[in-house]
Amino acid sequence: MSYEEDIYSFLKSGQVRVHREDISHLSERAINFTNDTSIHADALITATGFSAKPTLLFTPTATHSDLGIPSTSLSPDQHNFWDKLNERADQTIRENFPRLLIGPHKSPSSDMPLTTAHPYSPTLYPELDYTPFRLYRAIAPPGLTRNRDNTLVFISMFSNLANTARCELQCLWAYAYLNDRLAIDKEKVYDEAALTNRYVRHRAPYGHGRFFPDLVFDQLPYFDTLLQDLGLRYWRKGWLGAEVFSAYTAKDYAGCVGEWLAKNANDGAPPKEVPVPAVVAEDRYADGDDERRPLAGDGGKL
């Protein structure tokens, strides 16, 4: 924790409270435990460790396609929907980076792809049967984003080296997203999510690309994309020579939060209260209608 006091000071003062009970379910502004107690909560942040799928069960499972989360519950129509998006994404990749679709090559100068692949081991990868994360900007559920329901984000389902800078930029982007401060073309959300997923799968076929973005060697373009969405400078060195000859470090991204706050200080619309991300699935069916209301990710026409 980046505070002068240590964690024990917060525990003694009551600012931090530890609850050891298991979570039973979520409701509006509340987390309910298995011992029939509950606590008020404005937001729920889950630290899921190294699992490639959420440790919270989102219900109904028919929403998994729209949420873009790993699942074994997609319907045939939902699989077909993503297959069409994947084909379109692969075509875009083929036009720009044809070698990626062939697979890893023996050397950078070789035109000969590797003929022997190292298959994933079900023992090492228990989530092998699950679909991958398919999130807009590797953060936001595509179905909700397309319907302007900015209530849920996934931070750090991602593999790269500069984790400090990436986490800060993702959190800033998520804050802007939750407060409706990003200009997002909703008609391109699914295509962008599919393109990210397919690119990382081809880019890191023997890494984490099968499950979530693995952008160790492509992290700077990802940072640039988030900064452009936020309306911030992404050439941050100050002069062209440094841009060409100097490496980017975490220090180059210092001040991004302050820059964004200053840029948005007088836009006439104060940030709204960040919504409770846990009620996404429940709110969509709060009227008691058991009939599923499909989003575009449910096999809708492309």
C-alpha cells in the first residue's frame, strides 16, 4: 500500500476491516456472506491470482459471451458469432502481419515456420476448455460497452513486463470508462475485442496468448492506445530525438493521472458516482422477466 502508515495502522483505526467469511452472493450496494451477514459496498475488487478465468460466477451463464469472459457455456449461436468476428480479425491481421498467421518461424530471417508445436498441457492449463478473455481494450466487457452499460471492468488480465505503468494506465482508463468519459464507437466494440484476442493468440502462441493478452513485446502500442482514448500525449519524451533513441520507462508515464484530471476539470459534467460493478448481470433481469434479452454477442447479425 502506497501510504505512509502501514497496513496495521489501518486495521487498528478501523479504516480496513477483514472479513473471513465466504461470499454467498452480491446484491445492490451489498456483499452477502455465507453466514447470513452482509456489508455495504460501493465496489468489489477481486484479486484472482493466476487463474485465467474469473473466480466469481456470473449468472446467468448466457451472459458470458456478452461479458467476454472465459466460459464453457456459450451456445452454438454465440460460438458462431465469435467465429465470424475471428475470421474478420484474422483477415485484418493477414493484411498487416501475414507472418503471424503462419506461426513462429525458426529465425527472424527465415521463411520456414516451425513444424512442431508444443501443445498445451491440461495439467498445467486447467482452463484449456474455456474460451479466452475477449474484452474491449483488454478491460471492458464488449456487450455491455456496446449497450453503453459502463458498470464492469477487468483490470490486469494481462501479461507484460512494465506492470506498474500498465496497471496505472488501465486503472485510469477504467475510471474514465466507469464515469462515461470515453468516446467509444459502439459499432466497433466487438470487432476491436476480437482483433485484440486474435492478435495476441497469434503473437504469443506458446505464451498466455491463448487465454488473455500477452504483450511483452507490444506493450508500448497498447499504452499508446489507452493514452489516445484518454486524450493524453502518447509521445511523451518531449523531443523527436529522444523518441527515436531513448527507451521508455515508467518515469515517462508519470503525471498521466494529473494530466487527465486537469483536462477534464472544466468539462461541465462532474464524474458520476462509480457504479457497483457486481450488479451487472442482476440489473439486466431485475424486472423479473426470465426471457433472455439478447445482445449482439448472442449470435446477432454482424
